[in-house]
Amino acid sequence: MNFLRGVMGGQAAGPQPSGADTIQKLCDRVASSTLLEDRRDAVRALKSLSKKYRMEVGTQAMDHLINILQTDRSDSEILGYALDTLYNLICNDEEEEQDETAQKQADDLGAQFTEMFIQDPEHVTLLLTLLEDFDFHVRWPGVKLLTALLKNQGVQLQGIILVSPMGVSRLMDLLADSREVIRNDGLLLLQQLTKSNAAIQKIVAFENAFERLLDIITEEGSSDGGIVVEDCLLLLLNLLKNNSSNQNFFKEGSYIQRMKPWFEVGDDNSGWSAQKVTNLHLMLQLVRVMVSPVNSPGATASCQRSMYQCGLLQQLCTILMATGVPADILTETINTVSEVIRGSQINQDYFASVNAPSNPPRPAIVVLLMSMVNERQPFVLRCAVLYCFQCFLYKNQKGQGEIVATLLPSTIDANSISAGQLLCGGLFSADSLSNWCAAVALAHALQDNLTQKEQLLRVQLATSLGKPPVSLLQQCTNILSQGSKVQTRVGLLMLLCTWINNCPIAVTHFLHNQENVPFLTAQISENLGEDERLVQGLCALLLGICIYYNDNSLENYTKEKLKQLIEKRIGKENFVEKLGFITKHELYSRAAQKPQPVFPSPEQMLFDHEFTKLVKELEGVITKAVHKSSEEEKKEEEVKKTLEQHDNIVTQYKELIREQDAQIQELKEQVSTMSAQNEQMQTSLTQQLSQIQQHKDQYNILKLKLGKDNHSQSNSQGDGSQMNGLQMEEVTQLRAELEELRMQHTLLQTQLGDKDTLINSLRSEPSKTAEGSAAESDNSELLKELEALRSQVQSQSAEINQMRTEREELLRRAEAASSEAAPCSDSSLDAQKMAELESRLAAQTNETERLKAEAKSLSQSRLELEQQLASATSTVAILQTEKAKLQTEVQESKKEQDDLLMLLADQDQKIHSLKQKLKDLGETVDDEDDLDTRDQTDDDYEEEEDED
């Protein structure tokens, strides 16, 4: 301990040890001391010496410090000292008053110590484990140490952390730490971790990083927040830039909607702090990352649509038209709006409707163009406005037409400033940068739009009083021939090349001026300086377009004559060499990289991105066109005509095949409909047959029942009554008459009961016959449906015959076309096309045969249904006949019943009179009920005797 006190502060007598000796002794103490306090004091001493004696401490104490991290994990204080010491050794923080050489040596030293530390990946895993310790004295130094390691050897550390179990998840937990200093340093750590590593970026994103970072930004005050907001935005940029998976996750998670409140600005925008400007700049960059032109078109379009739907585009346009916004924020906002509307029709339409808050209100496009052609505006702002105008017209034929319409004589309004007037004013101003920007902007209004190229030929300009107006095309060539600045001439040549490209009418108008071709040939043939080479190359490109898209309508400037002129005045090889000057220019490749015009200075603003695409497309075809002879051109023309004819034939076949496909599809639908109807009719017929069978069964049951009742009643009738012996003859006679009448009465009652039973059964029969009639009506409907099916099958057969006739006609025409196409050079290609067509026709023929087979099977099923229907109809007729007989019998039974009732009434009267006579004579007469009871008893007695 006395030794340590001497090192730390006390003065000892005798010579002082050197720094290396002291460090060696401290390292020995760390390695050999058994007391924790001694090791802790030694590590604290090493920490104090680690900055002054960085080399010595690093070379001698590195292993001992790592061993402390492994063995003394129970003591947070010694762990903190060890981590701080390692951080001092590895960190390369720049110090004031340190020259460049010393800083380079320090950086090399930090890289060497980092290599020593990560030589064993377990050391990094150990450090990640220590980060789980919640103690401030361990977690904070660990975060700083890991950040320093990532700064020095980022790629190696990323690989180790990526394969470490739960490595990234442990680092993501730092964002949830309640201590702001650890959370903020955790942000810096994640920034270093996510640099240029897509795999780690995806893991961090799926660890809910977007939600946590946006919450932190909101808690810190969004754009008004401090440097923590800046760190969060930088981390978001790392996660989203050039990472399509994370961009899609960000969009699908509805995080774009949470960006809208960032851009809410008030009326008073003066006095913005530097931090707010930085934050808002990063927020705009974050929006641009989501809609960057380098992203996939589908993802960009989806993000653009989301930004419009959530109101983010409207909020950006509000900042665009606000007053007091700093210039760099305004410039970045213009660039952001440009990429949000680029290629999106709905966003472009909205931007066209935005008006500036002026009196009178002016469209935002006009206000921006006023800034672009104003030479007093900053250069970066003018470039941003040009980019915005280009993005507004990108794939926007509607917007192109609106811009060109402001130049036409019928739409010019003298009381207001239009976009066309501003472009013309910039095109012919004294400022070369305005000339270039206006020419490029006007070229974008004509890009891939043949209609607007022809419309622009109508534009007439008044040059001066007393002189007739000249066309815009003529005025451009006049300024070009006057020998203005290189930037102006390059802009005009790019405009002319874009204008007459793929537009024979514009080529004819250009060649109609007798001075244009001699000027171009003179420019190309001269041997000028280095600065003029680009102009010569563009002149060669313009002349080559005049050759390639020449329709030979002008006798003096046909394709052949122009090529002869090039060969005589310039030379073909010299012409091709001058044409190659364009792509060899150093600024060409820079402009071809991305659509946004970014130039270090106005003098280097020479090429446009879309024009570089045009040059790349035309350079080869123009070179071939110049070297071709007249015979080759004639052959090529013949081949083109032949190909056009074959293309027309192929187009006709395609249309015919489409029609036949539609017809086949329609026939398939008809067949499916008829099959469904057939199944439905079969089901209905089956139901009707089952109903008829039920009716038959019920009828047979009724007949059997009636027969049994009649037989039983006839057997059960008898006379069991006997007269008591009477002495008197008159009484005997009356008894005999009474018995005879009783027997007749019983017989009549029995017959009456039978008739009632029959009547009741017949009453239930009409309902069943009604069901039979309903079945008959269903059968008639089934017949109607069968007739309709028969007509549909016949029409289908007619259509199939018609298709067969058309197919034979097509085959005949195809054979004729193939015989005509045999002499051409591309006969193999045509034969392949014809073979393909024949194969498709054969497939259609097979389909037609299949439809015929289906129609035949339907016809057979129809015949079977007709047979079943005929048998059902005959069954119904038989049932109706039996029904009529039964009805007749019912009527006869009713008449017989009435007669029996009358007879019974007479018999009752006679019986009553006879009973009265018997009573008068003194005879005992039983009532009817007593007689019936006695008769029943006698019957039972007889039955018992029969059984015995």
C-alpha cells in the first residue's frame, strides 16, 4: 500500500522509478495480489496512467485487465476501473493542440489495441455479458468501450456480435434504460453497429427499434429537441438507407404517418436554432430515403401513396410556401417534395394545384421557376427547383401538356406570368446558367411525348418590333449559331436533340432551314480546343438524329445525301470520333449516376441525367446508320416492311385467337350451364318418379283395405235373435215380419258404413290426384326445358361448325402467308411464329372436338330423359283414368246411400208401428239397445263354441 501511495501522490525519497517500471509493478500487483482492495487500487492506478503512458499500459496490462473482467465480476468498482482503462487505451478521441502526425499515431495505436482485444472473440462476448449488469459503473464504461471498438474495427466487431447469442438484443435493451446518459450512449453504439450491415439492421429493426426511436424523438420534442433527436434520426437513417426490407417494415408498421407532426411549422419561422435546422434536415433526408429513385419502383410508389394519404406531402408543401424558412431547409424541402411526387400521378396532380400565398395567388410551379431563372438566387436552390420541375414532369404526360400549352398562342394570357413565359425568358436571357436550366426544363416537357414535340413546333416568338415572328425551333438555332457560352450552347443542343428525337416532323422542320446543316457540319469538321469538343460531339449527335429519323420528305436533305455530305465534309471516322466525345467527358458519368442534378459549381453544370440515357440509346444506332450503304438501307427497309407485314399478320392472328378464346370460353360457360340444367332436370324427374311410386303404393293399399273390410263385414252379419214362443198366430207373424225388417235394417247399416268408408277414402284421393297434376305440370316444365336444351345444343353445334370453317380459313391464310414470307431473311422467325399459331389452332381444334363430345353426351342424356318422361306421362294417364272410375263409383255410392236412407226411414216407421201393436196386445217388446246387447252376447257364445 505504501508503494501505491507513492505512485498515486506521496513523495518518496531517492530516485523516482520510470513510467514503464511503475506500470510493470502495478501489473504484477494486479496479477499476484490476493486481496481485492489491492487489485482495485492497482487497476485504479493503471487507469490514471493509461492516458499519459498509453503504449506501456496497453502492451503490459491488457491481458491483466481482461482477466479482471473475467475473475472479479462480483465487484462493480474494479470492473468499472478496468473498463475505463481499456476505453482509454482503445479510444482515439481527438485532442486539442495535437498535430496531424500525432493524431495518426494515436489512431494506429487504438487500432492495434483493438486488434489485440478482439483477437479472441470471447472477449467481445464477455463485454456483451457485462452490459447486462444494471450497475451504472459497469454498464456505462462497457457501452463506451464497445462503441470505441466498433469505431476502430467495425466490420470484425459486427461479425462477432452477429454470431453471439442474443448479442444485438442485449444492445437494444440500452434504449430502455431510464438513465439518459446510458440511453444516449447506447444510441451512439447502435449507430456504429448498424453501419453498412444489412443483417444487423434487420435484426435491430425487428427488435422494435422504430417504435422506440420514434417514442424518444416525440419525448425529446421532435424537431425542437436536442442532440438526442439528432442521434435517433441518424440511427433511423442507418436502418432504412438501401435496406428494402426495413423500408417495407417501416411502411407496413404505419410509421410514415408518425412523421407528419415533425414538419408542423408556425407562422413565425425566424430565429431557428442550429440544432433545429440540423434535426429538420435529417428528418427530410429520412423522408427522401423512403422515396429515393434508387429504391424499387413498387416500394417507392407505395410510400408515395402513403405520404399523400396521411397528409405528409401537404405538410411539406406548406413548408415550401412558408416565409422565414432557412435557405438550406427550403432547398432540402424542395428536393424532398421532388422525390415524393416523382412518377406518382396523384401526387403530381396535387402539386400542380398548390398555390403560393400571394396576391393574386400563383401556382407553386410558377413561383419555383421564378427562382430558377433568377441569377441572384443561390446555386443549390436553383438546382433544387430544376430537380423539382423534372420530377413533376417525370412520366406525367398531363403535366407536360399543361406546360407546353402555356407557350401556345391560343392559351397565352398577357395579364399573368405562366411557366412557359418564364422558361422562354430563361432560355434567351444573358445568364448562361438560366439558359441551361430553362433548356433542360423544356426538354423534360418533351421527354417521350411525341404529341408535345409536334405542338411545340407551333410556338412563335416576337424577336423585335417590325420583324415577323420566328418559331421557337428557329430561334434556338439562331442563338446556337451566334457563338454564345459553352454552357448555353450545350443546353440548347440537348434541347434540340430531345425535341427532334423520334419525331420526323420536327426533323423536317429543322432541316427546312437551309443554314442549320452547314452550321453543324462546320462545327464538327473544325479542329477546336478542349472546351469545344463537347459542343462538337453534341452537334454530331444532332446531325445523326437528323439522319436516323429522316423520312426523306426534303429532296435536298435525304438520308443518303446527308451521309454523302458527312463523308465529303467530315469523314465517317472523324464523325464517329466526334460523337464519342460526349460519353468520354468526365462530367457525363457523374450526371449518369442519379437523377438529381448535383454539381460543385455552376460551370460544371453541363449534362442532364435523362439526356445521358438518350445518348447511350442513340450513339450505337447513329454510328450504324452513318456507315450503312444505300443498298443495305434498302434491304433494311424491305426487311422492316416485311416484318411490319408479318407483325400485322401476327396481330390479326392474335386478335382472331383472342376472339376464338372468348367464344370457347362462352361455349364452356354454356356447356356448364346446360350441365347444371341437366342435373337439375334429372333431380326433378327423380323426385316426380318417387312421388308417382308413392301414389301407386297408396292406391294399392286402399284397394286391399276396402276388399278386407267388405269380406269381414259380410262374414260377421247374422241373425242371432229369436222370437219367444207365442201362442198366438198373429204375434208369430208380427215377430217374423219384425225380424225380417231388422235383418234388412242391419244389412242397410252395414252397406251404409262401407259406403261412408269408401267416400272418406275417395275424399282423400283428390289431394293426391292434385299432387299428380302438379307432377304433370312439373313434367310439362321439364319438357319445355328439354326443348330449350335441344335448341341450345343445336346452336352450339352450329357455332362449332362455324369455328371449324374459320379454323380452316385461318390455316389456309397461314399457309399463304408462310409461302409469301419464305424469301425474307427472317424466315426462321416467321416459321416459328406460324408454328406457334398452328399449335394454338390445333389446341383450339381439340377443344372444339371435346365440346362436340360433351354435346353428344348431353344429347344422349336428353333422349334418356325424354323416355323417362314418356313413361311418367303414361303412368299419370293411367292414374287419371282410375281416378275418373273412382269418382264415378263415388257418385253412384252417394245415390245408393240416399236411397238406403229413405228405405231405412220407412223401415223404422214400420218397426215402430209393429212394436206399438205388440204392446197393445200385451206382449213384452225389447228396445233396440237390449236387442243389440243380446245379439252381441249370443254371438260371443257362438264364437266360444266354435273355438271349443
